[in-house]
Amino acid sequence: MKWHKAAYTILFLSVIGFIDASYLAAEHFLGRTPVCGILQGCANVTTSPYAVVLGMPTALLGALYYLLLLIIAALFVMRVKRELLATLLILTGSGALFAGWMIYLQIFIVKALCIYCLVADVGALIIFGIVVS
């Protein structure tokens, strides 16, 4: 995939990921659990001990991650800062590892699935796949 088209795809997925993770972060700070339509594990996942890392909600980390990706992708779309490719590779690789860990925790430890969490996690994996292809 040419980088210009890939950047648009990353930009699009980053917007979705940012909205999704921001919603989860807002629900966390408001003390509410997200309404889970398709899967019924949102309350279990978002209130588990794994929903917070070093005192920070993982949803907030996700929102910040996607915001940074959004900025980098926008720079690529504007054909600026192509030297950010190494940064993008490290960032998305780290994001993919964290997303894989979070999916593992949902399936095997918490034994519940949150659709919003999965959207953010799968988005991170797809974006990493785009970057390395």
C-alpha cells in the first residue's frame, strides 16, 4: 500500500479509536460503565483491576495513543515529516503489543469481552499491520 493511502487509512482508524477510547475514558471518570449492546462484558472488563495502569485508566492511555497516531497520520497526509516512520513503527508496535495483552486479559483472565475495548484493541492491531506492510 502506498504511504499516502496508508496514511489516510491510519488517520480514519485513529479517529475511530480516539472517539472509542475517549468515550471509555469519560465513562471511567464519570464513574459509569459503558452500555454494552453486542457483548455483555463491558462492566466486568472496565471495572477489572486491569482497567487501570499506574493509576491511569487504560482508556485514557488509548485515547492519548490514538490522538498521537492521528497527528502523525495527518503529517503523513500533508506529506510532511516522512522521517516519523521509525517513530510510527515503534508507536504502533508498542500499541499492538499492549492491545494483544489487553485482548488476552479479556479472554483468559477477566473472562469477559467489552466491544468498545475490542474496537480499540483490534484497531491498534490493524494499524500496526498497515505500518509493517
